Amino acid sequence: MSLVSNRRSQKELSQKKALEQMHKSGTILAKMFTRASPEGFAHYVILGGLVSPATAEKIKQHPLVRACKDGLFPGLDQTWRLGD
């Protein structure tokens, strides 16, 4: 099975479900490299599942979600947490 068909077969988490998962200690939203996406990356709630690009952007805009400031370059965050 190709990576592209594998990504398409994964069920994407809704915004509500993703935020519920992010309430668990240690759970983050992560932007990860993948060849399965035309953009070259995808967002995942670790250990919750795949999140669509639109849902990921909504989660990042949530007032309680904070970037972890862990990207390779300033301003290019790779992970986000719910809360402080």
C-alpha cells in the first residue's frame, strides 16, 4: 500500500475530538514531514491521530493552545500544547 493511499485511509480527528485528546497530559499537536501529503507535511495529535490542515489551523488559533517554540528556526513551530 502506498503512503498516499495509507493517509487517505486514516480517519481524521474532528476539532472537538482533537482538543479532547490534547487535554491528556503529554499530548501535543505535531507538524510532521510526510510524502503522503501534497504539502509535504501533516498534523497529528500524538497519540490521537491525523488532523486535517484546516482543523490544525483552528486548533492553533484556540486561545488555550500554545506553541512549544521548538522549531528548527524561530517562528517555525513544530508542536503545540493545550494549556500552559
